[in-house]
Amino acid sequence: MRKSDVLIIGGGPGGSTAAIELAARGYDVAVLEKARHPRFHIGESLLPANLPLFERLGVADEVKAIGMQKWGAEFVSPWHAVRSQTFEFAEAWNKSLPFAYHVRRSQFDEILIRRAAARGAQVIEGCRARDVEFLPPGQGAVVHAQHEDGRTESWQTRFLIDASGRDTFLGNRLNTKQRNRKHNSSAMYAHFKGVRRDSDCRRAGNISLYWFDHGWMWLIPLADGATSIGAVVWPYYMKSRKQPLREFFLETLASCGPLAERMQGAELISDVEATGNYSYTCRSCYGDNFLLVGDAYAFVDPMFSSGVMMAMTTASVAADTVDICLRDPTQAASGLKHFDRISRHGTREFSWFIHRVTNPTMRDLFMGPRNVLRMKEALLGLLAGDIYGDTPIWASLRAFKALYYIGSLLNLRRSIAAMRRRRLNIQPAESNG
């Protein structure tokens, strides 16, 4: 039986962030990571709100060295006369967050986990958590794990952080994970080379998002010349697949004219991966001696590239919360409630938009943005991930939501048809593998 003050399951951005901050405060921290870094991971696009976190964690220069600058996001629609609309982060309410990065996650995640080790955390790779036993109050938990060579080992820890991502270690074992009934989709993705980029150096790093009949697609340029491309589709479309995944994916990309044009002559340089039915939320993100951070708690949809930012933000707050619980147990309840508010805040604010982003009224607003009552600046603040600080975007976002509802009422027949279509779209379907 090994012991630690804090045991973290998962060595992705969330787990590594918590490990860096807790180790820096002198806690005995162990991180169990099932894979070995570097390893492939999707989710290469970061948000401007990530950058202050990189400075605090001491990894800003390393991330800059591997990153492709991302100054904005381009939305492309086949249903509008103006086919594309670009949002520049520099036009957001908070002008101090003008850009972000695209990164290869294999490099980015390794930078973070090596930083955790350098700060004193014990990083154990190739080790998967298998089970957990919660001890009486004040005694923590025991986690049983298995190394890749088959050896088993157990840790007794005073506090447990689940940063296992989509494995949702605690959500599954506590039976709190539940499918998000407001959103349901699947994704296919791969890396390519030879994809055409904008000739303008600044615009060359923009993420491009394409709406199409069955969902939406992304195009993310990386610094080494590769491009991450994926399609997020409704369950019925994934179920329609009759051919191998690779051919189905390439056929799907070819169905989007503006994207296919940029991919002329491009070459597939990775395996095609697929993930199904991935929208979920756990009923709770904390207990007396455990916390769930990032995707271990909830995941909706990657359209706004919020996953890494929310994982790292909640992990940083988790480090503060664990410190409070272990150092001053009399303040534990208030600390846990604060963590809960932060975790739900991010998921709630992004979810409202993501649940409606394929609605024709929302598409109209995105493709014809106006800055009445500073609504565009507030929307850009949300797209930049600037939702946890003091930037006063909320009144303007409420005005934007009101405008959405008014637009939906003025086009009631279209809105009802879209609502019925969405209800059919999000129905779960059996996967074809």
C-alpha cells in the first residue's frame, strides 16, 4: 500500500494542472496515467483564456514554441449569402486576450505532465486505475491500479481528483454519469497534410467551422504543417455508414464544398478515429474527499474549443479546494460548494450556445453579427473563454439570448420545424463500430 496526500487519476491537461499547483504547495502528489506520453489526443485548439494559466504554471514559453497562433474563428455556412464570417478575438470585450494557440496534443500534454514531475509530483505512466474504496470520513480513499505489465498496486490517499477525461472513472463507479438528453452526437477525425491555408499569415491560423446538413466540421491548422480535420454528426448519420470508417469519413468531408476545395490534393497522414454518443454530465462533481475535473465531470461538444480551457480552469480551482479541505477542514464545505459553482458555470454557459448552434436563428446571428449593446464583444468574450473573471459580458449575453428568442418567434414556423428536426437528430442510435 502506497500513500499520498493527493492522488490524481489522469495525466491530461486537467490532471497535470492540479498536480503542478498542489506539488508547488508542498503536497505529496501522485498522478496515475494509463498511457505513456507522448500519445495522440484530439482537441488541438485552445482559447485565449488558456494563456494566463500557462504563465502561472510556468509553461508559456514551451507552449509558444509548439503552437500555431490562432487569432480568430471562421464560421462557414451554405445557407447564407455571405458564406463565411470571421470573429477576431482582438475585438472581444477584454482586449488583453487577442489570440490563442493550436497545438499537437501529444506535445502539449507532455509539456504539462513533465512540468508536474519537475515540480515534485510522482508521475506513474502506463498505470490504469481499476477500482476505488472510500474510507470513513477523514481517512480518504484507496485506489487499486494495474500497471501495463500486469502488476497491481494500491494507493491510500487523503484526497482523490478524477481527471480521467472521457473514461469518467468516478462517474462510472458511482453511477452518476448520465447521457446529456439535450445534445447527442458522434465525431470522426484525422490529420492531413497539404491542406490549403489562408495566404494572410495572421488568418492562416484561424480555426474554420463548417455547418452542413448532418452537423458541422472543423479545420485546425497546426504549426508543423499538418491539419486536424473532423466532422461532428448526428447519430442517424453515423448509423447510416455502410462502408469502412476511412471511406465514410472522406466521403463526408467531400460533401462539404468549401472544405473539399481546401482539401484538394491533401493527404491523410493518420488513422481515422471515431467517437460516439459522447455528450454526458455527472450528477455531481464532488464528494467529501474527491473532485471531478474537466471531461471527467461533463462534456458537451467541441465546437467552441472549450474543453482544455475548462479542464485546466476547474483543475486549478480544484487545487485550491483540496488545499482548503486538507489544511482547514472547517472550511471544506464552503470550498467544495465554490468548486461546484465554478464547474457548473462553465458547462452551463457554453452548453446554452452549443445546444442551439445548429438552429437556423442562431446561424443567422452568427453569420450577421451586430454589436448593439456590445453583444458581439460579449459573444467574442465567451468564444475566447473569458467567462471566469471580472469581464462584464453577462448583461450583453442576456441581450443576445433575448434577441435569439425574438428571432425564433418572428420565424415561428421555421423554429418549430427546426425544433422537431433537432429532436429527431439527437435520438440515440446504435453504432456500427
